[in-house]
Amino acid sequence: MRRDQRWCGSCMLYGELLHSFLLCFSLFLLPFCALRDREEQRETQTFRVFQSLEMTRTQH
């Protein structure tokens, strides 16, 4: 019984460590993903602006 309890405790400890590591990892990666998404959005926005400029130029 005690051996199982000790193993369960170590398993829970490893689970906590893994959970905190994953949490820190995701918190570390989130800003990079957000920055990349923002860059892509900016590129599409500038592309749309250029498209609208081309449209107005062809209309005139």
C-alpha cells in the first residue's frame, strides 16, 4: 500500500511539474504566435490598401 501511495505521489508531482512546464511553455510561445498573426494581418491590410489604390487609379 505504501509503495503504491509513494508512486502515486511522485506521479502527481511529475504531473504538476509537467503541467507548470507546459503552462510556462505556452505563455512563452503565445506572444510569438500573436506577433506572427499580427504581421500577417498587417500584410493583408497593406495588400487591401494597395488593391483599393489600384481600383481607384483604374477608375480615374
